[in-house]
Amino acid sequence: MLKYRAIFGPVAVIALYLIAMRWSPFEPHPPPADPSGSPTGTISWSDPDWDIFSSVLAGADEAMLASLSMGELMAVIGRSFVGTAYVPGTLEAEGAERLIINFRGLDCVTFVETIAALAVIIKNGGAARLDDRATLETEYEQVLRALRYRNGFIDGYPSRLHYFSEWIADNERKRLLTNISVDLGGVLDPEPIDFMSTHPDAYRQLEDPRALEDIEVIERRLSRQGRHYIPQEHIAEIAGEIRNGDIIAATSTVEGLDVAHTGLALWVDDELYLLHAPLVGEAVEISDRPLAERIQAISDQDGIIVARLHEPGAATLGGTSTSRDR
């Protein structure tokens, strides 16, 4: 572990220094703006969003971050977003369901999606195509759409992966990640999922009876399947098996809800923390206490689901090694 840390520690420090001092797009922090959507093949992102996106790619290219593992890359890119405003409901735009692009205001799920999609684009050499904005926008949209929507297709509001346990399962079926919760000793949570259909007033789109019916069908399927999670009292025991950049989903004690919060695993001084977009009125941050302590201190969270994104083009992880990438 010490040898591995000695290799990656200086790389991460240098990369983070470059991010913070030379190309971080978040100093000073711009106010959140209305999210934009972009039809495939056109330049229709807002210029501020393109500026952030292109700065991240150019900076990652300068720091040669594409050579890092996927998890290390996500951790470094995620840290560059510290200070970005938490903005709820960034995907709830008026009109028909469409792909929303917004780098200036993030919630806990869009933070994870954004960092994952950026990492894929960086790994695929996106910086070399910065002079072709339309093409690169389209490439990013394709990756984000694959992560955010069931089977990678937009087909109305219910096609979005609203429940994060399904987000993980659907992206595992697409071979984009592996849910390693069972490997870490996860246990089955058989509680039914029905929060959206039992609280339809909280979702404008569920005023449409057809959308509500579709959500109910999805919930019944998810309830039958169940999901595995690591109970909070065991997180500290298995923390050493979690790597930088692993996707962390904090499971919920709220009736009918699978996941209460999401973020990325981050090792700091031999302690495992959560890199996340926390609360309304706050910003992307590193948690103020280690992950295990944080989960135990929050009454509506009782454990975690852990997923690991694949390297682009890799169909499987080739096993879940116990060595930590940090």
C-alpha cells in the first residue's frame, strides 16, 4: 500500500495544484444559471458551461491526468469542483424530458454523473478535439445520456434513472461499472421502493397519469429485485477495500426510498471521506468527518452501496482487487 501510495501521491498533488492554480473554472464561483439542453450535433450549450468543460479538459491534458486510473482521475477531477454551488432540481426543466447540461450548479447525483462523464471524455482523448466544439459536445452528451437514462435512451420522464440503486444496476447492465457491494459483504435490503408514487405531489411530471403509472411499474420491479448494501456498523471494517473515485450511495431509512445521498470516495491522510454536493445553500465539498462516522451520525441513512466505474472500453473490472488506488 505504501509503495502504491508513493507512486500516486505526488501525481495527485501535482495535478491538484495545477487544477487549483492554473485552470480551475470555479474561482471566483459564478452564480448558478438556468441549465441548458443541447440537441445532438449542434452547438447549443451555454458559453459558460462550455468554458468550464473545455477548461477541465485542457487542464487535465496539461497535467497528463488521462494516465491515471479511472478512480484516481474521478477523484482529482471531483476535487477541482469543490466550491461549485449545490443547486437542487437542475434536471427539472419545463417541457419534454431532455438531456440537461449544467456544470455550474450540481446536486448529489448530477455531481457523480458529471465527474464520471468528464473522466470518460478525458480518457478518450477529448482534449485533442477542443477545436471541434459541436463534435465534442455530442460526445459528452452520448456518455452522459448513457449514464443518466435507462438503457441510454430518453423516452419521457420515467426513462430517467430516478432511483439511484437502479442507476447503478442499469449502468452495470451496460457494463459501465460494477456494483461491488456484495463483494464487500453487503446484505440484502428487501424493503419496497415506492417513494415517488406515494409522493406524486413532489414531482411535477407525475401529474401525468401515464408517467405515474410507468413509475409504479418501475418501482414494483425494483422492489422485487431488492438491492445489497453494507450496513453502517460494518463500513469501517471494509473501508480499506474502497478506492479513490468509487461511487458511494448512502442508503435511506425513509420509507419507500432506496438511496438518500451520493458522492465519491476520497482517501485523505489514511481516512476515507466523501466528496459530494451536500445541501441546499452549500457547495461541493469533502465531508468534514470520515465516511463511516458521517453515515452513523445521520439518522435517515443506514449504510452504503459501492460501485466502481470501468476503464473506458473495458467490459469488466477483471476482479475486485483489495489494493487501494490512492
